[in-house]
Amino acid sequence: MKIPKLKIGSITADIPIIQGGMGVRVSLASLSSAVANEGGIGTISSIGLGDVEASKKEYERISREALISEIRKAKSMTDGHLSVNFMGVLSNADDLIKSSIEEGIKMIVYGAGLPMKLPDLARDPSVNLVPIISSARVAGLILRIWDQRYEKTADGLILEGPLAGGHLGFSEEQLAQPEAYSLEKLLPEVLETIKPYEDKYGKKIPVITAGGIFNGKDIARMLLMGASGVQMGTRFVCTEECDVSQEFKQSYLDSKEEDIVIIKSPVGMPGRAIHNHFLKDLEVKGKLKIKCPYRCLSVCKVEKAQYCIALALVNSYFGDVDNGLIFAGQNAYRCNKIVTVKELIKELLSELEAE
Ligand SMILES: Cc1cc2nc3c(=O)[nH]c(=O)nc-3n(C[C@H](O)[C@H](O)[C@H](O)COP(=O)(O)O)c2cc1C
């Protein structure tokens, strides 16, 4: 198969691969710039850059400065395409979106919350807006509201299916029947739903599929079904350039299929993670002490929460995986070595070309 380019609004990437934003410091300047240098779109995550024990003002300052610093660093390492990922449940999302645009970021990816105000926050027409969706219903809702309120449509949509890592836009009941919500089922419904908006605005709204995409064969399958590209997370964790600790990466290499589990996140959404010492210990202890002066996630039920998810993810970032949560996609157990981003992309493209 000939390798298609990926056009998202004013951005054209040479290859149809986006490296997904991975929160709490998993995808920062090093990983995102390496992907951008290979012709893909590299995503910096804006999530979890503050200090969980800081006051509101301090947290907001620290996370803003850290994000700006990662954007500047990434830009100094590549001339390729970079995006920044946001979660609607972040208390300071609006501030971070504004700072990213001021730093010249041209693609905003927004998940975990409906991006109803996003066109208002990002009015610069050269900034491309890409909501993450998990169903045709949500795609239709966002596009209808944007059309009515702003006379605008999305520059792209990331359709994240039930096999992805991190927080998931599905209920536990839905996750128990992944076939019923597979990308193969969801994609045609999404393509159908967005058609009237493509016609009205006279442009293609590229749909990028994510979740469980592991090799070039998977990418080809998605492209043949009408996706314009894919977003991948798990494979990029197992690269030298990934910003997270070696211990985090090693947990992927050591994991077995039965270790990849669904957890109830304190955020109120299900998530997918590795069933490691931290999670096993939590099952015994029930609840860990939480110090939370700021409330970095607007939906986090601190009083009821078993643990501080931001702290647990930061611990893993620094390598203290026994006291940390390790988010991972369903296929993490299939990763068996750490490679460079260049090697990974070369492998994916040669597999794609062979299809
Ligand atoms: C460690 C990890 C952290 C993630 N964090 C986020 C996040 O903060 N925000 C988000 O929108 N998606 C997040 N994701 C989802 C990825 O961006 C991507 O869509 C997903 O992992 C794709 O599925 P795959 O891992 O099977 O390739 C995360 C995924 C992983 C593996």
C-alpha cells in the first residue's frame, strides 16, 4: 500500500501516524520531537506537569511554565509537526490551551470532556482543533454544537476505541464487550455522522483511529476502512526517546496479557493499566493518604478517592513503579524491546507498504 500523507486542517504530515498524548510526563519534548522528525505528528501532553502538593496559584504557574518549556524544547529539536493534548477535566485546561497557542502550537487535541468552548478559546484560524471521541453520537453532538454556536467544524477527530491505554471513554459494561465497540464497528458510524458537516463546510474532516493499533497491518486495515490516519500510544512508550523512566518501559516489556487490566480511576472514568505491585497493594490497603490543596482534576472525588492519581503517575514517571500507576494499552504485553522512534516508524511503514 502506498503511504498516504495525513492532512489535518493546515497541517500535512508526511506519514499517517500521530503519537498520542500521554499524560503525566510520558510524552514530552523528547518523544514528540522524535516522532515529528520522522514525518509524523508528535504530541506533547499538558497533563500532570504541576506539583500535586502545591497551592492553586503555584500549581498553575508551575504547570504553565513546564508546558511552555517542553514546547520550546520540542520546537528546538524539530521543524516537524507538534500538537498538544488536553483533558477537559483539567482544572487549568483553558490557561494551558492559551499558553500553547501563544507558543505557536498549531494543533490542539482535546479529550476527557466535551470541547464545547474550544473554538472560543482557540480563535486563531491557523490553529487546528481535534476532539477525541469514542462514538458517533459524541462526534455528532460536538459538530452540531460547534456548527450552531460558532459556524465552525472540527479540523479532525480522533476516534479512540476500547483497547487504548489511559482513561477510556467507555463504561465498564461496554469495555467487557470490546467487539461491540471495536474501531471496525465505530468508524463507519462516525464517517456517516460527519458527512453533512463535510458537505456544509466543503472540507474533509479526517478521522484518526486509536486504540490497539500495533503494527503496519493494523494501520493498513484502518486506512482501507476510511480512516485518514492512526494515533498510537503504547508502541511509542517502548522507545528510547519516550520521556518516562526506564522502569516504566521495563514494566511494559515484563507484562503478560493477563496483567493488562481495567481500573476504576479516581477521575470517575475507567482506565487501562498494568496490574503491578501498586495496584495489588491498593487492593489490600483500600485507600492511601491524599494531600490535595489544589484539585488539579475538576472531577476527582478527593474525599472518596482511593489514591491521588496524579501522584501515582508521577511516581511511575520517576521510576518508583512499585508505588506508581502504569497506564498501558491492551497490547502493551506484545512489546518486547526498546527501539528508537526511527526504527519503530521504519518498521511500521515497511509493514504498511507490504499490505
Ligand atoms: C501511558 C499512557 C498515557 C496516556 N495518557 C493520555 C492522556 O493523558 N490523554 C489522552 O488523551 N490520551 C492518553 N493516552 C491515550 C493515547 O494518547 C492513545 O490514544 C492510546 O494509547 C492509543 O492506544 P494504544 O496505546 O493501543 O496505541 C495514554 C495512553 C498511554 C499508554
